[in-house]
Amino acid sequence: MAGHYSPYVEANGFIFTSGQLPIIDPATKEVPEDIQEQTRIVLQKVEKLLEEKGLDRTAIVKTTAFITDIADWPAVNEIYIEFFGDHKPARSIIPTPTLNYGCKIELEAIAKY
């Protein structure tokens, strides 16, 4: 872990995840170039955290995505739709000038159990 935080916290029947970055290898901080691959990785990381509590992606009620280029939103949205299917959590998209390690997206989620 790179900082002083928890991967997720539980409170009042909810799980709040920390922002997930699309880092493939924590040792090298390797990040794929493609925004769609980065999006898949962050969504899979959120899902893995939820699986630790016996939940899956359908427990997600809200996501917040931070992206470095708002023009990438259609590509991000494609993967978001692919990942969630008919499940439609509330979401926010926040453009930001930079993210750690040159990532193009960071995503956090709130899930209910």
C-alpha cells in the first residue's frame, strides 16, 4: 500500500472503496496505455475488494470516476456498460488534470450489503 488509507471501509451497511488505479504491477507501477484497458482494470479491482466481503458488482450503488481527458468518456462508458450490463449504479465523472503514475482513470465505489 502506497499511502495511509484503507482499501475499503464498512459503515452502516455500506462499503466505501478507496480510489482504484489501473496499476498492473505494484512493484513497477506498470499501467496500460489504453483507457479501455485501464477502465477494465479499475472495475475488476473494485469487484475483487467486494468479493472479499462476499459481494459482487450488483452490490455497487454509486461510482465516481476521475479521468484525465473528458474526451475519453465515451470509451470509458463502453467498458462501464460491458461491466455492469443491466445494473445501473448512480455515477459521477470528474475531469482532473493528472493522476498518479500517469494513469488516465481512478475509480471509487460505494456498495450496499
